[in-house]
Amino acid sequence: MKYLADTDESFAQSRGEMLRTEYLADVAESMVYKSIQGGSVEDRKREAKVAPETRAAMEKHFQAVVQFETLKARRAREVLVVDLWRSVNANRRQGVMT
């Protein structure tokens, strides 16, 4: 329970960072797309997706996603541990387990 309480703020910050980096990656791709001259729309989209600026922004986003998902999984595991503890104690009170 303490872990869940202690990680509320970092969980929210991690989610905010993930959303922020996603937005910044979209902005980077849009800026690259806007700067490309000539070619078809599809060619410019593909070129914008593989541009170094876009790839760097996407890498930061993926790192933020990994950090968020790791914290999310740890918190989910902690919830499972708490639920298991409650279940075991309830069974002990009813005399099912010793």
C-alpha cells in the first residue's frame, strides 16, 4: 500500500511525460513535412517519418512509454499483492486457512 501511495505523483508525471513526448514527436514530424519541397504527399509523409528529427523525437517518446508502462505494471502488481493479502486474511478469519 505504501508503494502505491508513494508513486501516485510519479505515475501522473510519467503519464504526462509520455503524452508530452508523443505531442512533440507529432510536432517534429509536422515540421519536417512542412519543410520538404516537392514530391507527392505520400513521398513527403514517408520522408518526414524517417527524418532524423522525427526519429529522435519518437525515440524519446518510446523511452517515456517504457518508463510509464514499467511504473504502471509495478503498481498493478502491488494491487494484486494487496488483493491476495486481503483474500488470505479473509479466509483465515472464516477458518478456511490455517
